[in-house]
Amino acid sequence: MISRRQFIQGGSLVAAGLLAGCGSSGGSTSTTDTSADASSYTLVNEGKLTCISNLFFPPFESMNESTGDPEGFDIDISKELAKHMGLEVNWLPSQDFDTLVPTIKQGGKADIAIAGMTITDARKAEVDMSDPYVDSNQSIVVKATSTDTQDTLNDSSKTIAVQGGTTGAEWAQENLPKATIKPLSTVIDAMNGVQSGLYDAVVCDLPVSKYQIKQSYSDLQVIEEIPTGEQYGIAISKDNPGLTAAVNAALAEMVSDGTMAAIETEWFGSQM
Ligand code: GLN
């Protein structure tokens, strides 16, 4: 279905275009299991779409400062998915990113993990991934005063902070092999560590670094945008193909009825 990868240019999201490609008129919207019946699936709590994520990945997911409730792009997506499926949304407490796929695979706790999660072959071997709903790339972030480049960071004297188990961590290991790669539990910890001088750089998803620098880290800068051409998908158990089909159908509806565009504008409209 996806004939070419669309990179984020200047940070604009192009998910709508990708999903629009599968449309709602053709009937089948699932690329993972076209035989699945979207009307038959199981839920861990009846009538509810139970969701898990790592809630330290703004603007995709974070916790509201006063209420502690989950908020963000993915949270809005989850609410609309539930609405389009005739369900209520139920968010569980934050957990480490690298535990999300194992939790979904094991089953019994949550129906979906929606976490700015890149669709990768390794993850697809463990769980089903929905159709893509966001395009993303990687970025290298350093202090605004730093003169480091990708080349100078690839050195045994440098420490690169990443979020454990992410595609950013993988990229850093492969492309900055001489540096020490420090896996942390959140991107926020990584950015705080660069801010305080503990680490030399962070490698993380570009939409997140751009948003965070704009919102809260004016003393950091992106020195490199890395066109990895990633796409985010929603993780669902392989035992529940009907749910993947239903989620894909709802995503396609959200593109055609304008919901997706409205959520993009809400979180990225004038920010990125
Ligand atoms: N998109 C990256 C990945 O899937 C990072 C996701 C995240 O940190 N929430 O690995």
C-alpha cells in the first residue's frame, strides 16, 4: 500500500496523505491481515479500549501537569479510535517503552500500545502493527552552545543519551560506534542530562526533539536531522487480528472524516 516513504520536511506531518491512500471505499483497510473480521475482536475490559504507553514523549504522550491525566497526540488518537469503534477509552499508568511490545504480546493487560512506536520488522515479529499514522525521523540534539557534529560525537570521549529499546538507540549504536551509548528510561531524562552536562547528545525522534526544544529546552539545539523514514503504528496482539482490522478501519475513517487532520493541527499546527 505504501509505495514510498515520505520524510518529514521541515517537521510537517504527512500521515494524512499516507492513510488517505488506503481510503475507506475499498472495503479492506488492513495491510497486516486482510482476512480479519473487524467486527470480531476481544478486549481486556468489555466496552473499553485499554491503552498503554510511555507517557514521557511529548507531544505524542505526556501527563497533564495539574491533573496527571495522559494527554497528547496519541491520546487524542486513542480517544477518537475508541469513539469510532463505539468504545470508551481506558488509559493505564505509564510504563517503560521497552516493556510495551512484551506486554501486548503477553496479553491480558492492554489492548493496544500507542506510543510513537516505529513499525519495525523486529516488532512485527512479536506483535501486529496497525497501518502507519505518522511519519518520523531521528535527530541529534546537543547544547545550543556546543560545536559538536555527528563526526565529533563519534568518539570514545563522548556519551550519547537515548531512550532504551528505541530506534534512536539503535541508530546511535550503529552510527556512533565509538561513543558510549547510555540508555535511559525516557527522552526527558536524556534531554535533562544534556542540559546539565552529564551527556554530550541525545538521539531521539525529530518531532519530539523539535517540540521539546520549542516548549522547554531553549538551551538545546538539533544539529542533525536524520532521514530514517520511520512510520508510527499501533501495537496489537497477534492473537487479536480482528482488533487490528478494526483499528485500521477506524484510522482510515479518521483520515476521511478529517479527525486526523484536526488532531495534527491541534498538536503540530503552528509548532513544528
Ligand atoms: N519511535 C521510536 C521507536 O519506536 C521512539 C518511540 C518512543 O520513544 N516512544 O523506537
